[in-house]
Amino acid sequence: MSKARKVKLEKSKGKLLVPSDNSPMDDVGIEELRSQQAASEASFSIHPKKVQYENTYRMDPADRFKPYEIEGTAMNILKSHLGESAYDPEMCRNESLAIAAKISEALKAKNYKRYKHVVVVSIGSLKERPGVYLGSRCLWNDKTDSFATVRYQNTSLYAIAMVYGLYYE
């Protein structure tokens, strides 16, 4: 397209309007206008507006993390997944991941607002009679944060689930 035929387009709120010089447009000019308009509309639809909420300035939870509720839920999940299963290292690796995910989903269903949770599940063998000591240290607020520990055992394996609930201000 020659310099004389280039059409300057006016913009209004991100949409392209008609040519500014009122000259008749040929097919090339119309196609160029349509492609620019389509590109302009596409660029606006790529980035949707982000909703921004105001601060609530809440420092204490409305509903606290309740370890006794979580212990019951975690124990039911451990019993349903492990039952009377025999210890197998590969099966236990996969089951510990599945159990941790299931407990995490159960915590999300309880809808503790502003709480982040961590779920750790360990499964081991009872055959060798190992002495296992599990310890953890956390830096947290005693007024808002809490944890629950659940232990399950059958004839060939043991499982320990530790669930931490941390209030996110």
C-alpha cells in the first residue's frame, strides 16, 4: 500500500473507528481495518479484570481450627485406605500420597477460612519392630494455630498422620 493510500485511524476507548480523512476505502483498507479491530478486541479479552477486595483487618479467626474434628476425619480416612493391608514399600509410598491428599480435601470441605494446612503421612512396617520417633518444630501463634496427630496400626503396618493448621492473617 502506498504512502498516499495509508489511512489514519482514530481510536476511541480501544476500538477502531472509521478513517479520519473520509476517503473511499478499497478492499485492502477494509481488511486492514478489520484485522486491526480484531487484534484490538483480542488484546482486551486476554487479560480479564482482576477483582480486588478490601482489607478486613481481622487478626483473629472467626472459626478456629478444631483438632478433635480433624482427628476423627483423619482416622476414618486411614482406616478406609489401609484396612488390613500388608506392608509393601511401593504400595505404602503411593497410599501415603493418596491419604495426605484425601485428608487435605476433607480439610478444604470443612472450609476453615484463612487457614493454611499441611498434611504429613508416614507409613512403616511393624515386622522388624522399629523404634520410630517423629518430631516436628514450628514457629506459630498459640492462640490461632493448631495441629492434630493420628496413629493407625494393623497387624503389619503403622501409619501416622500429622495435620497442621496455620492461621493466615
